[in-house]
Amino acid sequence: MARDIESQSFEPLSVEVTTPAFEAYSRFREDYENSAGCAIRGSMSDRQTGRIGTVADSTVDKMAVVWLADKYKELGRSITREDIENSATTKFDTLMADSALKQFDTIKHAKADREGGFIGIGSREKDELSGKDLDKTLKKIENQRRSLDIVNPLFANNGELFSKLAEDHNGQWGVTYWDLKDARKADDRARAKGDKVYSDEERAAIDTLYKKWGSSDMRRVEHRGQGDDMGCDGILNYDTVAKGAGFESSEEIHAAANAKSGYLRDAVVNKCQTEETNMTVLQEARRMNKENLQAIEDRAQHTVQKGEGFDRIARGVLKKESGQTPSEHDVVDFSSDIAQLNGFDRNTYDPKVRSIHPGQRIQVRDDAWKASQRLESYEKIQEYLDANLNAEVLDQQIRGR
């Protein structure tokens, strides 16, 4: 039988959790614990205003690695799944633990080499996260952050600079080294005449991208061209940055680039209020539905009063529903229906043997009528929901985001 690898001794992490890559971690922790319950996962950004709702899944996942690093330093040993599960004692820790468990195997194999080498051949690898596992994952996140810092100005302000620079390159819409070079030349010519093509902030961002092009940080977030010996034939866009910086979608890049300091506590307010409004609307719809169903049942029955027979009951129900005095023909037809619903025949009514008596609860409407009334009620409630619910936020709630 394969022999278990001995537990690794505690080795300090080389990537400190206080580095810029994790500067938002402690703020997020504090804000999350003090924010409304709707501040959970899923980016919800508005491209017109740049307003950010909650944080993206991939951002939560990166923070969960920092959380694991803190846990590793606290325990002074490798981390097991049980350690993670037992740490889920607060709202924030539960969020981090769920993400950490989801990534457990990926982080555990972070030490595998790029050629797909295997670890512990001839022995069974322990099901725990070592310091080396965490260190390598933290370094990867730190590298992604450095790349993202360089390109962030492209996607800030709702991607304004990216839109100015991007061109169609053989069907790929993005920014290349040559686009940056052309932009610098055009701006230089304009500035020589006392004008500007780009603001000083935009020009500084363009210069940084131009000078860093071909560096390892830039190579992470750009698609490389074939035979690219000079490092100038790559193309950069939302999709390449998302892939290189560890995001799941281009939308998450937009959310990350437009997030402001302290964004969580302030920016979730709108989404939380919308969710609260949705909940109020749903509760009102439930109340309406319950009330309507009860009203339908009440209208389908009648309590017999002294002196009432089927004809008088039929006349009273029809007048109450329409607001007008019914014809005798309608009264007779409806009276026959009521009698039949209750097991009698109006035409063979024997006054010596009373069919119904005061205080008796009888049916005046059949199941088909009740079904049509319910359908009409559901349609009205649906109109109310369509007019008052925020469908996007509701969809996120339903999907548990």
C-alpha cells in the first residue's frame, strides 16, 4: 500500500497578505459583516453609470485564498477540509469557506509543474493545503494583480480609453502595440500645436502600456501573435484580460476596473433596496393571491337565510355580481344549476320537504367557474409583478447569487 506523505512542517509564506494584491481584503471583510444580507456574489455593474453592485465570483475566490493564508498562519500547519468547515462561524467566514472548499483541489495541485508533472509518485498525497500550495496560488494572484494594475486605466470610466484606442484587427476588436504607438504620435503632434488628443491621465496610461508592452505582466493579459519574436504583435481586449487576470468574464473586468474605494458598503445599497422592494412586492403578491382565492371560495358558496329558496338565492347572487336586476330566464337557469350543485332538482321541489334550510352553507358556483376566477386572478397578479419587480435582481436572487 502506498505510504502517506508526512505532514509538512510550518513554512512562512513568502507572499504577505498585506501586499497591494489584497488591500481590499480587510475592508471587504468589515463591510461584508456590516452590510445587508444581499451583499453576496455576482457582479452587477451599470455600463452607463459605472455603479457596482456586489463583487464578482472570481474576486471572492481570490479573497478566499487570502483567508486561507490567514488561517494557515493562525494554525501553524497545513489546512484540511475539516479546518475550513469548522471555520464557517460568521457570515463572512461562511462565504470564504464555501469558496475555499470549491477551490481546494485546484490550490492543492498548484505545485504541479507546467508540463503536468505528478507529485508524490508511489505515495498518496495528503488531502490538505500546504504552505507551498498557498504560496504558489498567492503569487499567481499577485502576478495577475500587477498585470491588471497596468491595464486598469483602459477599462476605468466605463471603458472610455479602451473605446478610444481599440481597432478592428482581422476580426478581433482590441488594442495593439501599434495602436498605442499611433496614439502617442497623434497626441504628440497635437500637443506640439498646443492641443491634446488625450488628457494627461490618459496619456500617462498610454505611455505605461506602450513601455510595458512585451513585459511578463503584459503578456499575461494579451493574446500573442504567431511568430511574435519582438513581443509587439499581441492584442489586448476585455476577453484576454479576463483570462490573464483570472476573471470569469469580461463583465467582471468592467466591475473590477470601476470599483471605488469603500465601494461595497456604498454601492450595494441600491441593489439591497431593490431586493427589499422585490421582497415587498412578492409578499404583496402572496397576500393578494391568498385574499383572492379566499374571496373566490366565499363567492362560490352562500349561507341560506330565512325564507330563501333556490330562485331567491339565484336572483340575489346574480344581482350582487352584475349590479343589475337579472331577467327571470337567467334566474331560472341559475336556480336550476344551484339546485343541481347541491343534489336537488328545482323542478321537483316539494315544499313539504325542505331542500335547504336557514343557516345551511350551499354551493352556488361550480369548479369550472372557480377555475376561471383563479386564472383571472393569477393574470392580474402577474401584471402587478411585471410592473413592479426588478427582473434582473430577482433572477440573481433565484440563482442564489
